[in-house]
Amino acid sequence: MAEVPVTLALGHYDRHMPFFDGTIAIDGVALTLINVDSVERHNRMLNDGAYDVAELSLSSYLVARDRGLPFTAVPVFPRRLFSQSNMYRNLGAGIESPQDLVGRRVGLSSYQTTLCVLAKGDLHHEYGVPWKEIRWVVGREQAVEADLPADLKLDVVPRGANLSDMLAQGDIAALLVSRTPRCFLDRDARVARLFSQPRDEEAAYFRRNGFFPIMHVLTFKDETLREHPWLGAAFLDAFNRALIECGRHWEDPNWSRLAWGQQYLDEEIALIGRDPWANGVKANRANIERFVEYSHEQGLISRRLRLEELFAPPTLET
């Protein structure tokens, strides 16, 4: 039987290296891998259907499903982040705690970016900070058009400006983003993380909620799954095998460039267990349902989508 040609757009993460180096193959599939930046990948998949399968923003995927766009996911979650490490503040703005963000100008990559939806929701539900009482400043448009709340306080970054510079200069008091801002990478003395001990905050979050929050989900074009419905389960299996293969690399204490990488891994296991990256519906139900709630509260989706509406049928029992 001839192999099915499939284009797969992925981030170049350690857990995906088994695909890029050829260690993991999928029976019956002639796979073409494409490594492309997240924003470009999401936009090209959602607007042009440029790939058969793509790692896609969970938030934008929910909006796409709510609007009836022709995409269906399988329960593979290639990217995860806690929100607390990704909240930054200007040290001259008088921000000492999450509650100090009320009434202030706070930057977001975009209103729809998954990390930004998570952070807004976490501020409200975990720290009692009403996100509607913050004036949001977004760096780019939404990946999928959505009707936002009429009472939303929302500004757009001025032409020629960027969120990192605005944070350092105090034009915004804080910034919630999924990529570390340049000013922080450059160790600008004017900026710091919102939480002085973010790992402690995140470990406490994990103990309360039981999950490492999902950012991205593996998504197929509907026509691809219609023609080859077996691909959903096949890709889920392949990504599970890739996680196992990635984990084996840590048996070498110098596999990572980090001098104490293995010790860091031991500390992580003690804090959040051995399998925070588990795929499948059952292991991620609470995580997904919480994020659906956040998306609905923030006006991105018109109703609370059920898990049965989100994933390809052959993968729902995983």
C-alpha cells in the first residue's frame, strides 16, 4: 500500500527531536516535517490550511471550533507553560502583587494568545484579580476573529512600538507573554518577574489544580481526517513514543547543556511528578475544561464547548 503524504508543522522542541532526526516514523505515512515559528504556523494553518497537521494554539483552536472552521484536534499537547513565570512588571510602577494590576495598563501578546488567556483567567480565579478591571494593551491582532466583550478595555500597541520596550520604559506596568521579553533577557534593571519565586507559585498551582497548563494542541485539517480517519490515532501513538524517546536522553547526565540538568529534572519530578506532559483526553480533562471556562468568560467562544466536540472520535477514549 502506498504511503499517505502528510505535511506536519511543528516547533523544534526536545520532545519533537525524534521526528526531526528520524527516530520516530509513522507506519503508512510519508511525513514532511516543517519547522516554523508559532505565530506564522498558527496563522498559515488557520487562514490558509497550509498543512495537513499542525501544532496549533489551544485558544485559537477553540475559537475556530466555535466558529465552525474545518479543523479537528487529537489529544496531543506539544507545548505547556505555567502563567506565573510569564508575568513581568516594571519595577518603577509600584506593582508588588497581582492585586496591584487593577486599573493599570498591562501588555499581552494578543488577547487570544493561549498564555494570555490562561494568565487573565489565573489572575481572576487564583489571585482574585478581576481581569475586566485592567486596561489591556495588545501587540497583535487575533489569529481567529472573535466578538469580544463590549466593556473590554483594550488598546493596541502604537505603530513602531513594541511591548518589551514599553515595559522597560514604564509605558505599561506589566506584561503577560509566552516568550521571554527582550528587556528581561537583556537583564534590564527596570524589569522583573511579577512573582519573585515563580517556581514556588507554579508548584503550588500544580498541587491545587493537578496539571501543567496546555498551550498548544495537534490539529488536523478536516479533509485530511475524512480521507484517512486512522491518522488521528496513529499520530497520537507516534507522539507518545516520541515523549518516551525524549525521556531516555536524560539517562545521559550530560545530554543537556545545563551543568546540573539531571538534578533539575530530579527536582521537577519531586515537585510535579514524572509525567506532566501526558497526552490523551482523560489525563487532561480538568486542564481543558478549565481553559474552556476561561475562554468563555473572556468572550472568545460563545458557549462552553464539550470535550466530545474537540477531538477526533477515535481518540476520545484515550
